[in-house]
Amino acid sequence: MNTRFALGAPISAAMSKAMQQATCSCGFSVTSENRNEVVKVIQEHAHDEHGKQMTRDDVLAMMKQA
């Protein structure tokens, strides 16, 4: 599995093929080939860093293909 977590780090074009990405309003970004991994990491980030609960649908709505 290819997963990348970053605060505003650029992602190369080669890495972005078929990747899913979600970015928090604070700048935290998750990019992975696995949608479930993106959902899990963003949910954990929202809880741990912002004290918020995000549903799977919330995260899927903010995801885009990277």
C-alpha cells in the first residue's frame, strides 16, 4: 500500500496516478491508493487534532483523485 501523510507537501505526478487525497482545512493532507486508509487517517486526525467526529461520508465528500 502506498500512503503519504503531509502538511502541504507536494506530490509527484508519478505518485498521484489512481491515488485518493483528502486535505483538512488546517493543511493536513492524506494521499493513498486505498480509500479506506484515507478515511481512517482523516477521521483520526479530526478527532485527535480538532476534537471532531467525521463520518465516512463526510470524508468521502472531501476526497478527490490526486
